[in-house]
Amino acid sequence: MSTTPSTPGTPGIPSTVRDTSPDLLYTDTEDDLRAAVRSLLTDRDDLPAALVRAESGDPYDPELWTSLAAGIGAAGLLVPERLGGHGASHREVAVVLEELGRRVTPAPYLTSSVVATETLLACDTRSTDVAGLLTALAGGHRVAVLALPLTTAPDAPLPTGATTVRGVADAVRADVLLVPREDGLYAVELHTEQSGVTVEPLTPLDLTRPLAAVTVEPAAGVLIADADTAREAVRRGLLAGAGLLASEQLGLAEWCLEETVRHTKERHQFNRPIGSFQALKHRMAQLWLEVVSARAAARNAADALATGGPETPLAVAVAQAYCGRVAVHAAEECVQLHGGIGMTWEHPAHLYLKRAKSDAVAFGSAGRHKETIAGLVDLTGPPGRME
């Protein structure tokens, strides 16, 4: 796989500047990667078992994560080959997230293999601490999480002075926390006798992506980046997270549409499939149009992150302003058009709706990203925050 060199200069912008139109098509390599991930998830990610794990409060499947991260090598896609990764791009990562979104897979891939990894790549990778952690993440041996609320937008003020941070996604699964402070970025080890960290699980809406309140003692951790570098690195990690979250939302919406079409073909009323009724045809056709548009937005964001250029923040903001609402709409239609079975715990539709609702505010709401778009293109919006 080819790699695009990156520097910690402009947050989220690799050094190679785009000079061509965005490529929204999938390559043969990406199709092969999709097939491998989908085969793995089909064989190992059992939705009924996921329901049981989600209800228990521990949704993760360690064996599935090992197969995904180390077996397929998905955890190291963004990591350069010299550090044990594959030196791929955000486009390949987007394909993995599409498949994870299709199965609402409980895995710390977005938080660790994307956000934390991208943050570390913007630090000095010649440092032993940074290089060693990236190598461990690439091999799937460790999980790192950025100690910020999941709702933090790429251009939002960073809470660097608080000792307790609430709403940290996948912190209960992490081995290392990346903690932004006023003087820089710290790597804090968990699961040691004197870690100085307390992780308190919270009750999230989305049971497949656990949240926690994290308390870190002021003296805990090892400094891995100074204040200026840390600020740009965290911005870059959040921007990559927001842009690639759109691919997860795309995969979720695609599954909801396909499952709804399948159900309406098989479910009969008045001696005919309910999918033959014109009103339902129109609803599914409208949803298909939205999903196709979401695919274009998500692919554009992934391609912008991979290829680089000054329009990357705009591509990410557009993708998040649109894809989040499409995912929620697709999940709502899936629940409603399944009728009574769609309202039950046994059917997985509620997992998709909860993930879509949770994703809609992750890395900033649609309204927040619309404000970002307005600022980037010099548009003056109405007073007050957009909804």
C-alpha cells in the first residue's frame, strides 16, 4: 500500500497538497480489504451475541479485536512501515469503518486506530516513547484513547486544565490515555499499580461504544509533545476522527436501507409484499438518494484526508453536517418499517438507532459543523447556534 507523508504543521493536512479532483471510487485494494473485513465480521461478529454483551455492560469481543487489528492488520493502516504499520491512507481506513458501521461492531477502532494514532503521528515519531507506542498500536497489542469527550469538535476549545473528563469513548478498553494539558501532551499508562488514573464507566445511549469519566492525577504520565505540538496534534486527530466517522455512518445507513428493503420484500399484508405499496416505495427511494449522497460526502472527506490540501477541513465539515442526519434517518426508517419486530430488543435495529444518535453528536453536532462551513466559506449565518 502507498503512503502519504504527513507533518505536524497544519492540523489534519498531510504535506502532499492535492492537485487533482477528488477520487470517490473504490480501488481494487480497497475492495479486497472490504471483502476481508466483511468476511471476518460475518464469521465472528454475531449480532445476537453482541446484544447479550451490550446488555452485560462489556460489549467488546477480545478475539474479534485481535483478528481485526493484528490478523488483518487494520490497526496499522495509518502507521508508516518503518514503525510496523502498513503505510496506507485514510481511504483504506474509511473502508474498514464502513464495514464496522454495517455491524455496529463494538471495537475501539475509531478512537485508537484513527484518533489516537493520528494524534501520535503528528508528534515527533523519532521519540522512543511515541515510536514505541505507535508500533504497539499498529500491531494491535495496545489500545490508546485521547482523553477528551467524544463530543469534542475539531475546532472546539480543548479542556486542558481539568483533572476529570467525562464522556471519553472506549476508555474502559484502553491501555494508554493521551492526556492534553497546558504544557503539552502526556501518555498515561493504565492497568498499573501507580497509574494515577481512575476510569468510571458511565451509562451511554449507545451500549456498543462505552463512555467513561476519566480522572488523571496531575503528575501522571510521560510528556510526549510540547504545548504547541500537542495542540496541533490533537486537532489533527479530531479532524481525522470526524472525517472518518462519516464512513462509519455511511456503513450504518447502508445496512439499515438494505435490511429494510429485504424485510419489506418478505413481509406480506393483504396478500402482497408491503414493499410493493407506493408510499413505502417512495420512502425507501428517498432514503436511497440520501445514502448515495452520504457516500459521496464520506468518500470526499476520506480522500481529502488522504491526499491533503487546504479544503480538507471543509470536506470533513460537509461530511459530518450531512452524514450524521442520514444515518439517523436511515435507522429511524429501519425501526418504523420493520413494524412491531423493529421495536423489540431481540432485533438489532435499536443498536443501529442508538449508534446513529450517538454518532450524530460525536466530534461535533451537525449544527457545529455547519457553523464551521459558514466560517470557511465566509458566509454570515443567523444569530445563535445552528441546530
